[in-house]
Amino acid sequence: GRQAKKGSNWKTGYHAVGMYREALRLTGGQR
């Protein structure tokens, strides 16, 4: 079962942030 919703939630958010940062790097978002 899915236990520790918070854990899964922060994990999903962390993954999303990683993908977002990766996208910025690929698009040259780093200033």
C-alpha cells in the first residue's frame, strides 16, 4: 500500500524540481 503520503509527496515535488532545473539548464536558463 501507499504509506507515508508526505514522503511520497515531497519525493514527487523533489523530482519535479529536478526536472525543472534540468529543463532550465538544457534551455540555458542559468544566468
